[in-house]
Amino acid sequence: METSLPILSLSAAALAGAAAAFPKIQARIALSRAKHRSLTGHSKMSKMVARMVPHYEFDIDDFFRSDGAPKDVAMQRQDGFFRLAGLYGDRYPKGRALTAEVTERISDLQFTETYRVPFQYSRLVREHLGTSAFVEASSGVTVTDVDGNVFYDLTGSYGVNIFGNDFYKECIAEGEKRAHALGPVLGPYHPIIADNVKRLCELSGLDEVSFHMSGTEAVMQAVRLARYHTKRKRLVRFAGAYHGWWGDVQPGVGNPVSPHETFTLADMSEKTLHVLRTRNDIACVLVNPLQALHPNSNAPGDSALVDSSRSSRYDRAAYTEWLKKLREVCTERGIVLIFDEVFVGFRLAAGGAQEYFGVKADMATYGKSLAGGLPVGVVCGRKDLMRRFRDDRPADICFARGTFNSHPYVMTAMDEFLSRLASPNFRSIYNGLDETWNGRAKALNDRLKAASLPVRVGNISSIWTVYYTEPSRYNWMLQYYLRAEGLALSWVGTGRLIFTLNYTDADFAEVSDRFVAAAEKMKRDGWWWHKAGLTNKYIKRQILKEMVAVRFGG
């Protein structure tokens, strides 16, 4: 009996410990189940895998037959490649020379020039298909480079340009006139800020506003305020979503530090809703409405286009239903729902994504287009969430400032933008917007299908992405054929095409003709040849074999 008492005590303690730990284990399992199964949903694993990927590159022979193409097809591709290289050399001499000169001293260009295509092909592409980073004029829906070449602009200035280059030129010019008397005096406000604040509150349906210097800063402040007022530390973001480059919202590849307070969960998942319902440490949920175009996938770019897995799965009704469920759970659990509208801004509707999807956020962040073409970040939020101090604890504050917040030239250009947006005549631009752009996407897809070209476009209104219908390791080459046809692309290539809303039917018809012509030339040059039975899975396995061989010297 004497010896059994300590044993019983230890057993009871173990059971009590297990019982106490059980809810934590359950929560951990639920959290793991709510992560997307791909590397997109597992930031630590994605960083580990990224560190393991060895560098290797194809020589000129393997470059053209990395998919096992026969010799005649490889020669066909090689001829097409160097034909393009000759065209680029003739057409862009000044721009390419200037780009090469400044790239040595601009780290941004070093990065973008290196990561336009999958790294195995990058060196030869940089040597022979170098692009120009410079344009010097814009008009209507076109831009003109330093060599005098005119391109239809499909870059959208990374989301800034919604209404066309001329629109923003006017906003900036008129804003400069109104701010000129004050000049760049920082600290006190230009009086026009009162009108801006009133309009922003009306557009967002929220109570208060704070101004920042970029969209990234605006998101940082929204998250900080959510943590401050909820007294919780966890942030939920969705797999693949982009919210700027700061640490807490970019926990995977690209961030040298691993944030410990960020949960990256699956978009459009009941398991995610379960986590939100059952945890008590979540301060806020960040939503980038652009993810509706490719849920749980990273923003597409040609640098990662190793096969044809990239797709577009936009379903407005389904995504709207998801956002409504998210809104309901966040309300129930006291979690701050933040719409990051820095990219989509007022492109989808005059009231932004909240109006477009019919879902109310607790806070919304804006940037890019809002300042009439000048840099800006804005947070709009509920009154109780925007307060940066506590009346009963004067030392307990949530600090945020910035030298260029509310810059006079930015504020006057913003007023020009918002004044035009408020005009009933101008608002008519949104009438039938989805129908217009969905119809244009369908028309282009019909032409591509009729021509037996293995490429399609997907879209959320005027924001488009290109995807491919047959397995290939060379889809990234399409960007160079498109540029050769006079279509200006951002550095991510065919991953994101952004049309301005002033594209006429005639403008779009010209872009469509050029797009089809580029795809036809790419097919003619043999880049879409593939052997029977080739699959995306096979391509990925082949790449894995190449990496293993390089890493272990096979």
C-alpha cells in the first residue's frame, strides 16, 4: 500500500497533464488542417525547400531541348529564339544599353532582370533577350520607350492606373497648381484634406481615416491597431495572398525572418472557419480580394512558370459567399476583418471591393490609384479601432507617424481623383463593367481556341492572368513574343495583365490581334511541342531529378 500511493499520485498527475494539454493538441491539429496543403500554405517548409534548391543552368544545347524535344524541334526553337534576339537588338538599342548601364547600381533591376524566367534559363535570356526598363512618354492606352517604340500598356502601373494615363496626368497637374502656394510644407495639413476625409469615409462606409506613405505602411498600421484594440497578437492571412513586403505578412520565401504570430491558412475553407471560431488569440484576418482570381496560389509570374499548372478559378458568387461566412465568424469572435484593397482599390466598383462583393469590413486599406497617381497609403476603419491611445491609461499608445503622411501635393491630387470619382457622369464607367471585360476575355479565348493555341486568359474584371492548357516547360517564352508585338508587360510577364478602363473596343481588338499573333509565332517556332503523354507531374519530376543530380553530383 505504501508503494502504491506515489504511483497513483504520479498517474493522476500524468492524466491531469494530458487533460490540460489535450485542448492545445486539438487546437494545433485544427490549425494544421486549416493550412493549405501546398507549400503556399506552409511558410516554414517553403523556406526550407527554397534553401535546398541548387543553382544550375542549361547550356545552349539543353536550353532548347530540356523537355526531350527532338533535334529538329530544338533547332526550330533556336532559330526562333535568335530571330527574336535580333529583333530586340534592332528595336531597343538605346533602352537596352541604358538598362545594362544602370542595372549594375540598381539592386531592384538586378532582381527583376534575373527573375523574369525560371532560373535554369535565365542567363541566356538575359544575354540575348534583354529588355528595356525605360519609357519616356504615355498617351491614351499606350506608352513610348526611349527608342521611340509605341506599346499598348498592359502593366497598369502595378495597379495604380485604373482610368488611363491622361486621367492621372490631369489629376497630378491640377493638384500641383492647388498645392503650389503651400509647397512641400510638411506637418500642418493642406485644407483640402477635410474634403478627402469626408469622401473616403463615404466611399468606405467607415468612420475614420489615417494617411500613410504606401500601401504596405497602411496594412502595417491596420494590423497594429487591430492587435492594440483586441489585445491579441495573432494575424491570419490566406495562402498565396500578397499584403506588401513587410515581415508579418510575408512569412515564407523572401523574408529572412520567420514571423511567429502569423497563421497562413487556406482560403475558402471550412477548416479555416473552424480555427477562427475556436481560437481566442486571433486579432485580425487580412483579405486581399484579388485572391478571388487564384485562391490559395501565389501571385503568378513567369519566373516560376515551370509547367502549365497555373490556372484561374474566379467564381464571384462562391467568393462572395466565402467572404460573408468570414464576416459572420469575425463578428461572432470579435476578430477584426481587414480588406486590403491597395491593389484592387476602386477598380472593381466605386465603393471598392466592399461594394463589389457586398461585404462590410472593419477596416480597409487603400493606396496606389487613390492619390491620383502619386504614392499614398490610407487606412479607413471603425472609430473604436482607429483610436491610438487610451483615455484611462495615457502611456498606453499605438504609435504611427510618417514624414510624408498627408503631403500637400498628394492630398490635392487625391482630391482631384476623388472629385472625378464622385461625378455621376464619371461613375457611369462602372456600368456593365464586368460584362464588358468578361465578354472581352471570352472573345479572346474563343479566338485562341479556334486557332488551336494552348493558351487562355482568366480575369476578375479588368485584371487578367494568362494560363496554359497543355503541359510545357517553355510557356514563359510567350512574354517575349508579346513584347515583340508591341504589348508592354510588367516584369512578371504573362502572370498579370492590367487593363485601364479607358480601353475602347477598337483598342482591345488591336491588343487581341497582337496577342493571337504572338501565340501563333510561338507555336510556329516549336515552343509548344510536347511528346505524347507528357503531364505537368512528369515535368515536375524531371526538374526534381535535375536538382537531385546537381545537388549530389549525379
